[in-house]
Amino acid sequence: VNDTTVALDYAELARGLDDAPPSEIISWAVERFRPSIVLACSFGGPTGMVALDMVMNVDRTIPVYYLDTGLLFRETYELVERVRRQYGIDPIPVAPDRTVAQQAEAFGPALWERDPNACCAMRKVQPQLSFLQNFDAWISGIRRDQAKTREATQVVQYDARFKVAKICPLAHWDERMVWTYIDAHHLPYNALHDAGYPSVGCVPCTRAVADGEDRRAGRWPGFNKIECGLHAEPAAGEH
Ligand code: SF4
């Protein structure tokens, strides 16, 4: 069975599930892939918190991981702790081979200022590649309306980069639906969302966004880059 055959099978499944409520998509995926399914949660976006809550309602034994680049905000680590207490789970930090200091030694300081794609490749994509080798499927909280690069997101698809099934149960939700769910269920979320940060990543590559500005403008400001490479190819050219 090659990648294309698998991709076609998933496209068929996606058609059948596209209109299903997210909790139904999650239940289906958990049934099909457990115990080889994992939830990615960045703890830096509201949609991930909804996905986390929905997965926990289905099965609290599904492992939850986050990419601990070593450059996350204090508020993000605080949220991990809150989730640990609230749900009684142990989110897995997936870290790069090199610490930030070792990376600076090998490639010079503040690589993110010169080549963020290389930095993301080492601190996010490679660690996720190694980690997902242990699983058949990952669940992600990304949405189609978040960026042009995410418009084609399917609820079930074959992820050729990581060679696993990718389940995006909230692909068709929008920001308003996400916050309505968070408020209704009193979910924890990253405190920086209340300080003008719609999306929270690494400290050097995230800033607050002004009213009316694009929601992704606060990520990699100054670069022609809106993706880290986990969900879509980052832009080839910089600046
Ligand atoms: S978001 Fe910035 S600091 Fe974090 S891994 Fe990517 S380039 Fe490096």
C-alpha cells in the first residue's frame, strides 16, 4: 500500500465525516486508532483547548503532547500546569535534540531572526517527526479559516509528511464557535489571549495583534511566514 492509496482511502472517509459534529469525529478516530492515536495541543491557541476538552470527554487515556521548544511563554507553561490539575493528565513535552544554548553554539545566536524556517525545522518539525513515529494518527485543533494555507484541511486526511493519519475535528469551526464553547464549558485557555495575542507560539516569534489586523499577523512578524511546517510548508522566501 503506497501513500497515494492511503490518501485516497482517507479522502473517502473524510467525505463521510465532513458534516459530523467534532465529538463524533473524535469518537470515530479513537475507536479506529486507539491505542496508537495522540492529541497535539500547543497550549497557545483556543481551538486546541476545545479539541483537548472533547478528546478528554471521549477517553482520558489518549496521550496529549506539546512541542516544548524551550522558548515558550510563561503563560503557556502555566496553562500546561492548569490542564494537568484540571484533567488529571500528564501532557508530554516533546523537545528538540539541542537546547536553545546548544543551538546558538552550533548555528549562532537567535537563529529565528535569520532563518526561522531552519529554527522551526529543528525545534518543532524534527521532534514531531520522531515522536509521531510511535503512532498511527494524530489529532490537531487547526481550522480552515485560520489561514490560506489551512483552507484545504480535511477532517480526516493522510499526512504524508509525518506518515500518519491526521484528524482535524474542528476544521469547519470558526473563532466565534470556539470561544462560545470555551465560555460555555469554562475551559482554561492561554492568558495571553486576553492581552491581544490570538495565537501564541515561541516568545521571539510572537507579538500582540492590533484590532482589525490579520489574526496570524502576530506570528513571525517581519517575515513572509505564517506556518512553522507542522501543518503546511512554510513560505520558501523570507522577508
Ligand atoms: S517559532 Fe521562532 S523560535 Fe520557535 S522554533 Fe520557530 S523560528 Fe524558532
